[in-house]
Amino acid sequence: MQRTSSPVEQQQPPTCSEAQLGHLSELLARLYRLWLGLVFVLLAFGLVLDVAEDARLEDATVPLPALPGRLMEGDPAAFESLALLIVTLGPIIGVVTMLAYCMFRGDRRTALLALLVLLVVAALPIARAIGGR
Amino acid sequence: MELLVELGILVVAALSATLGAMVGLGGGVFMVPIFSAFLGVPIKTAIAASGLAVIVGSMGSASVYLQHRMVNLRLALVLLVATALGAIGGALLVAAAPVALLRAVFALALYAMIVLMTLRRASADPVTSGADRLRLASSFYDPAMGRTVHYVPQLVGPGALLSTVAGFVSGLLGVGGGVIQVPLMNVLMRVPVKAAAATSAYMIGVTVVGSVLLYYANDLLVPQVAVPAALGVFFGAQIGSRIGRHVHGSWLRRILVLILLYLATTLLLQALGVPVPGAR
């Protein structure tokens, strides 16, 4: 028999159930593991190139505009820099995944919260740059 | 930089992350002073490497906690917005703020939290019923207790407001978020300490992303320090989050109280003008 929702339930905006949030948790856990795996493959590659070159870790990262060219040249610093950049973006990819998951399931309130998180996190470094920290 | 120093960074990062992942902290509170005071890493480089390590640690430990459904994702989003808004205010006013006074106030607030966490038995017992307009109630399986723990976060409005204030002060003082969020969730919002630690472990990674991108842009992220720190933290976080699941909540609270005591005393000494090795 199909369950009919009560008037109180009908008034509530649609939200992800606890089971759906559990599914999202597992999805994020897998995403994080994959992401870290990719980072460590890149780091390992950079470290192997470092060992082959001079057995020392790099003392500076590669600026973003020069990164593609230095990667093509097989520069170990470029692989290490790319790994550091990718890992830095990991938590943001997690929030974007939450946003997409909740939007897809009609949970607009949680999706809006995730969007707000992305906005304030983007505003924070701008505020730090203005404040001089 | 000598190989021995790089090895030292890796070991310190692994130990910091093991402890940090157990109680939901990033571990920067240990890494920055030890890197700079004992391993000869310049303070700005140490802060940048610690920021990156916090992200790796957060992702590593959160992947374990998320797998076991211990992270309260909706609560994390609410508190992230509140904390980051406060941190934006703090970062904008950093030049004009009376930093010594704020350090003293923050230290006293941490001491108050320590007293509450030590004395108040209530923080050990979650509230399992009541109004939940924001649908923040959650549950997780606690292997140490051998049962599923249900809880409904209490006083969400005041909790979010205090998170904003805490974010404001942490934005001014450069203190990490976990050290504030875990006691706040546990003492005020009555979230079980394990769920609070897991939720905080997830949150801290998101909060430092912006800063680390700034460090990268300003050439403060040095691979010689950041790479061993990231590797050490990854393994430490995996170990710490697994231990954290199986340790009894009362032990996690004791560890957290000790860490808060260390941080509060450091801040108070700094406020009084006493030099603290490796302090920011």
C-alpha cells in the first residue's frame, strides 16, 4: 500500500533522508580516497624523478602559468606542485559533490548551504589578502 | 635541507595527525611550533606546510569517518558557513584589532570550555529526542560502546552564533577551527564527542583551502617541507581515525582537554608578552 504523507510532512521542504545522507557519506569517502590516491601517484612520480636527478626534494613550487610547460619537460617540481594543488582542491570537490547530490534529489535547503559554503570559502582568501594576513 | 630534517618533519606530522584525527583537530597546533622551533623551518613556511597537511589529514581521517557515517554533513555545512563568515570579519580587521587582548579573552574562553568539559557530565550524554527543525539529527555506530548512538544537536542557533564569534577570533589570531568546533559541538550542542570529532575532521579541510591557495600563490609552500608533512599526516590520520573510532569517548575528551590546556596556556603567555618557542 502506498504511504500517504501527513499534512505536517507535506509542509516540510524535501530533504535528503538519513539513508541518502549515508549514501552521500560513502560517496564522499570513496571520492576522498580516490583523490588522495591520485595525489600520491603524482607525488611518488615527482619523488622518483627527484631521486634520479639529485636525490633532494625541491625547494620551491612551480608558478601556475609555468606548470603545463614544466610538466611536459618532466620537471619533478612540476609534478610535486601539481600534487599539492590537486590535494588543496580536494575538500572543495567534496562540497561541490554534496551540492550536486542534494540538488539532484530536490534537497534545496542543503544544496543552498553547500553553495553558501563555497561562496564564503572563496571570499575568505580575498579577505585575508585585503587584511594582510 | 638535510634528509634528517625531512624525516623529522614526516615523523612529527604523522604523530600530530594521529592525535589530531582522534579528536577532530588539524594538528597544526603541534606542527607549527615543532617545525619552526626544533626543526629550523621558517615560521611562514611551517604555517603553509601545516595548512596543506591539515587538508591531507582532514581528507584522510574524514574518508574513514565518512565511510562509517560518523560525519554529520548538514551540521558541518551550517557550522562551516557560520565559522567562515566570522573568519572573513576577523581577517578583514586583523590590522586594527587589539591582538593581545583577544588572545587573553580567547585563552580564558578555552579555560572555561576545559572546565565545562571536565565537570559537566552532560556533554557525555547526547540528547536523543526533541525538536529538529533543521533536520540535523543523526546516528552512528560506536564500536567502543557496541551500539548505535542517536543524537539531536541542541541550541543550533546559539551554536552557530558562537561559531561565528569563534571564527572571527580564529581569523584574527590564526588559530585552527577544530580546537573551537569540537568542544562547542560537544558541550553546547550536545553532539557526542566522536561525532563532533568526525564532523570537525571533515570541516577543517574545507576551511583552510583558501589560505593554502594563497600560500601557494605567495611561494610559501615549499615542497621540501610540505611533501614530507603531507605524507606523514596522511598515514597519521589513517591511524588516528581508526583508533578514534574504537577508543571510548571519555578518553577522547581527556585528550582534547589536554590539547586545549596547552593552547590556552600558550595564548595566555603570548598575551602577557612571554615569548613562546615557535608560536605564531
